[in-house]
Amino acid sequence: GENVEQHPSTLSVQEGDSAVIKCTYSDSASNYFPWYKQELGKGPQLIIDIRSNVGEKKDQRIAVTLNKTAKHFSLHITETQPEDSAVYFCAATLPGGSQGNLIFGKGTKLSVKP
Amino acid sequence: EPEVTQTPSHQVTQMGQEVILRCVPISNHLYFYWYRQILGQKVEFLVSFYNNEISEKSEIFDDQFSVERPDGSNFTLKIRSTKLEDSAMYFCASSVMANTEAFFGQGTRLTVV
């Protein structure tokens, strides 16, 4: 079955710096890759997603890149702010499943220091 | 802004007892999901539900678990005889269609003692 690996597990950056989180997936049939942000005591919230027919997607300070050949995708946050501090999860769909049937990575705890 | 709501926020139960976790998905959503997150670990898919039946389930979702949509608004997860290792945060999610984003609730923390 699908397996998603995520690195690093923790990431600390200075406010204003960029942060990059990387994920790899195992099943080439997966075709949808969302990124979720989870703040303390809350559920995961979708921040950006990408489909397998696109190589890059950007939304203000957040961008995601996808390399289907290498089966990896990355989240890029530029000009980080303290409110970006949270746990970020990448995910991939179960092949043949709906976009809610997700396999998650283990998460990256991002700390942005003022 | 519409959101997925879950109750209770925290449930403590004795080992062997049955628990029912409740979720109210976003009103026009047709696909429903349950996930769990053991403390410090990744979020794990349990089950997806569409048109009043299970569409997909993981290996975790064994005979101890069941889901139901008892009325037009609630979506429930029942654990028949809880075990210590069922202690986790349980998240409900919903989406409009199969190919649209899933929205998560704030979770129910289940503690089995």
C-alpha cells in the first residue's frame, strides 16, 4: 500500500526566513497531494494541494512542488511569521480512493522564532 | 464559515466499554471520513462513508469499529469494546464530492483507562 515519508520531523527558523518540508510517496498511482496545518488543539486544516498533472502551485507565501518521476513533493513557506508555527502534514490519496482517503506523513513541527 | 463539528471534545472511558463519537459534517457534503491520531504519531485513515455505506476502510478498522449516519446530520463512530490502545484523537472529516478537499473537525480525544 501507499507509504508517505516526511522530513524533517522538526524545523526551527527565524522569522522572515524560508521553510521547506519534503515528502516522498511510494505508490505512483497516487494523484492528489494535500498539505495540512495543525495548530495545537485543532484539527488539520488544508493549506494547499496539488494534483499529479501539475508540477507546481503557489498561493501567496506558500508553494508546493511535485516531482512525479522521483515521487516526492515539497512545501515551501517564504517570509515565515510566528503564526506559521504549527505541525504540518503532507498526505497522498489512496490509489483509487477519494480525496478524503488520505495517507499522512508523520508531520513536521515548525517553529518560527521572532 | 461552515465547519465539521465533533462531540465530545474529550471522552474518558473504561476498558471494555462501548463509546460513540459524534460528528456533524458540513451540510452539503456527501463523503464522510474518520481518522485517528495516537499521541505523537501520524494521522491514520480509518474509514470512508458514502451513500450510507462504507466505501473504504483500513486495516485498523476491524470488527470493533462501526460507523453510522443515524439521521440527516450526524455521522458516528462506535467502538464496541474499547482497549487501552484505542486511546487517541479521533478526527471526522467530510467533503462535497470524492474529488474535492476534505475538511476536518477539531477532534475528540478518547482516553481509555
